[in-house]
Amino acid sequence: MHKMSKVTIFSLVLLSAGCASTQLAGTAVEVPDKLKPGANEELAMVFPAGGVQIYECRARKDAAGEYEWAFVAPEADLYDAHGARVGLHYAGPQWESADGSKVLGTVKERADAPQADSIPWLLLTAKSVGPEGSFGKVTSVQRVNTLGGVAPKGGCLQAEAGTRVRVGYTADYYFFTASEPRKANEGNNSGY
């Protein structure tokens, strides 16, 4: 079982934050085609996150008498480029901004993380489930640049059933919104 200290997680988040702020000014991280949002979506925000993936020892559904670590939920903080906490990520999966706006995600696609022993990269469709705010118009979320967070290797024992473990992870969350339609005469400076 891997455990990361809060200091280690925060250090990784700060390192990621510096990278994320420059990525937002340029282009999004390179991802497999299946993880790219729709052509009608554009990158709106990038937030590095640090926290835990929670797993519980449960009976396997496909093998009587055997137990495994089953995913329960994420629990993470979202940070801005200066390391200030600006939101939360939790069960649903949901992301909640400090302004109260929230989105609920549904996994659309996944790809193995390039970094060994790290949770997969994801593309999720998103819908607003809270008041208007910074997350109110989010249509897709990418989870990329993951580090850690995988379930403990091997199964667990019947005596551990119901036991939960919290495995540290970091990731970058890219939030996309619908592209603004261009006006027919936008950019036309010819005058009349």
C-alpha cells in the first residue's frame, strides 16, 4: 500500500500548478484521440488536484470467497496556479468550485496513464448540478497527468471486509465549455 504525505501531495500539486498555468495559455496536454473533447468545446480552466482515491475491501462478484479492493470515491482539493485551494473533487464524481457551482461527471473514455502505478486518464461528460458560477457551463472534464492513486496490489482478506484505504494521488483536471459561436461579420474590418 502506498501512502503519500500531505506535504508530498501539496508539493506535487504546486509543481503541477506551475505547469498548468502555462498550459492554459498555450494548448492542452497531449492525450490519445479518444480522450479529446468534442470539436465544439474549448479549454476554459485547468486545476491541479491533490488528495486520495478511497478503496474498500469487498467480496468479488465474479469469484466466490475472494475479496478485492473496490473503488469507492475520490477526495481531493483543486488548486489555482498559486497553490490556493479553489475547489473540491468528490464522489459522483463531482467537482465543486469555491463559488458553489458544481458539475457531475460521467466517464466517457479512459486510457492507461503513461506513468506506471497511476490511475487512468479520463474524459468525462459533465453537467451542471449547482448554482451558476465558474463550473456552471462546463461540458467535459479531462483527468490527466495522474500520479499514484491505484488500489493496493493483490486482493484483501475476508477479515478485512469493510476496511477502507486512502491512496494518495495527484492529477490535473481540464475543464471544457461549449465554444462560443463566431458571428458572421466577426473579424470583418472592411466597413460599409
